[in-house]
Amino acid sequence: MAQPVRIAVVGAGLIGRAHIKRVLEEPEASLAAIVDPAQAARDHAARIGVPWFPGLEAMLREARPDGVVLATPNRLHVSGALATIGKGLPTLLEKPVAETVDDAMKIVAAAEQARVPVLIGHHHRSSLIMRRAKEIIASGALGRVTVANALCWYLKPADYFDVAWRREKGGGVVLINLVHVIDDLRILCGDIAGVQAIESNAARGFPVEDTAAILLRFESGALGTLSVSDSAAAPWSWELTSGENKAYPQTDQSCYLIAGTEGSLAVPRLDLWRYGDAKSWWAPIDCERRVVPEQDPLAAQMRHFCEVVRGTVGPVLGVREGTRTLATTLAVKEAAATGAMVRVAAI
Ligand SMILES: NC(=O)c1ccc[n+]([C@@H]2O[C@H](COP(=O)([O-])OP(=O)(O)OC[C@H]3O[C@@H](n4cnc5c(N)ncnc54)[C@H](O)[C@@H]3O)[C@@H](O)[C@H]2O)c1
């Protein structure tokens, strides 16, 4: 086997520590350094015996990694990515790409000009469930996709909102959580051309939305509905149904329903509903469950990133495509603010 690729992790908070764990567990990778000014991160680096740096520039000079994971707060994504791209280093950049599409396009331009691969951390792109669902739809088993319904309903505990930014503009469910669902729907049904949306803060009364309902028009002509609420005591969300993140107790439900002219699919259960010879609502419709092995998508993403760093494959979600997901999510915010149908700009 070739030498493990040396990966540095920048930002050792909630998701950064999850990446550090995957680097340490991945035989193709070794942990080159941790970058994070917080004392807790310094202590963590000392505990696991890894070089620690308070800032990115010093790490890039001294630790000389082969690839870098950027798991810093959103406002630091542009400066961090421009620095790693400037050094020609393949980068795993956490989602969302940036806070605005204009900022994200600065990363797109730099990465494409320097030909440096940037993988965006929408780790459902590495999920076996999502990949299988995409294959089923692409195989034509549903016929022409006509309609999709996605639910992202869960109950965040009250103390989640003790952190001030989660109660303020930018901290609501649309920008924090819905961005994943939008990327999932793009995986399953393709690009979204336009959105309409309404938001509410009636359940929690914070300045930021706790609930949103969205209408989607896909470029294929299919239509969709999507709703999200952090104030819904319900089992229907990717978190509670997929079983991919063991921190959440799993339910046996599905959260995405996709239907076409020949059949329909419930995800993540992968229940495929199809008619026999008689195709009509008068005839019985059969259900067949497809099964995929259990897998940790963050570990699969890290394995994939190692291949990206080695240059054997391109990123499963590059920065231009990741920016399209960001643009679609921001279009939801604009649609909710204006009441208009907002077209998603071409990226
Ligand atoms: N893919 C996912 O499922 C997922 C989940 C959670 C968060 N995220 C994304 O990951 C990013 C981080 O989120 P989080 O929840 O881990 O946040 P967090 O607040 O838990 O962690 C951020 C860390 O960055 C550190 N930091 C701050 N300034 C820094 C700097 N200049 N250099 C290096 N480190 C610095 C902080 O000290 C902190 O430890 C965000 O972009 C978020 O959207 C993605």
C-alpha cells in the first residue's frame, strides 16, 4: 500500500472532531496536524499526540500536509479555502461552501484556475443509502419522476437554543439543516429550477424561523414539497430515519417520498412501490424493500477524500456543484422574504 495521505484538520469543534476520528480510523490517512486557537483543541491534540497550531498559515508552512479538512465556522470558509488552494492542497470544505453565492464563487474561481480539487462536506453524497436510491431512480424504476415530498421534522431540545447565534438571523433551520435536504433532493431528482417558500417563528418565538414550507420546481419538470421544523415532535427526518448517525435513536420511518409514472420510492427505507401488469389506482400496488449494508458516511467520505488527495478520482461533490446547493438554499430564504417564486441562478 502507498504511504497514508497526511491530512490536517482545521477547526476542531463538533464536526472537526468527527473528521479527526475518521482520519485516525482510516488506514489510507494519517493526521498531520490540528489547527484551532481554542484551548480545548490544543488539549485534544496533546491527548492524541498530534502537532497543534493556533492558525492555518503556520500549519501550512510547517506541517506540510497532503490535504486539508476545513471545519471552521462558515465566515472563515473563503479565507481558509483560498489559503489551501493557494498552496495547491486538495481540500475537504465543510458545508455550506460560504455565506453568500458571491463568496462561494471566489472559491470556485480559485479552485478551477489552480485545478485544485475541493470536496464539499455534504457527506450524504457518500451515503450508501443515498447512492442506492439514486441508482434506483436512474435505472428508470420510477419512470419519469413527477413529484417528491421531503420531511425534515424533529424536536430540538430547549437547551440547544442557549447558544445565542442559534436564535438569531442565519441560525435557523433553513440555513443550518435544510441545506442538507436540498442537496439530498438534488441527488435524487436533479437540479431545482425555482422555489416558493413561507417561514414561521410561531412555535419558539425567536427572531429566526423554526418552521418553513417550500414548493420546488425541478429542472426536469417534476414538482416537490419540502417542509422543515425544529419544533415538531416527529420521527420523519433523515437524522431519525437513516440510522447513519448513531447519536440519534433510529425510527423505522422514511422521510423522502419520490414518485414517477411507473413507481415510487420511500427513502431511506428503500421501499420501491410498483404495479404489476395492470397499472391503475384500481389495481394492487406491490412493495419491495431494497437493502444496503450499514455504513458510516463520514468514514466513507474520508476514504473518498484520500482518493481525491491521491488524484485517483475527482470529488463526488465539487465546489461548483456545492455552490448550486447553497444558491438553492439561499433562494428559499429570498422566496420566504419576498413571497415571490425565486429562480435559482445558474452557477
Ligand atoms: N457536514 C455536517 O453534517 C456538518 C455538521 C455540523 C457542522 N457542519 C459545518 O462545519 C463547520 C463547523 O461547524 P461546527 O458545528 O463544528 O462548529 P463548532 O463551533 O463546533 O466548531 C468550530 C471550531 O472552529 C474553531 N475555530 C474558530 N476560529 C478558527 C480559526 N481561525 N482557525 C481554526 N479554527 C477556528 C473553533 O474554536 C471551534 O472549535 C460549519 O461550516 C458547519 O456548517 C457540518
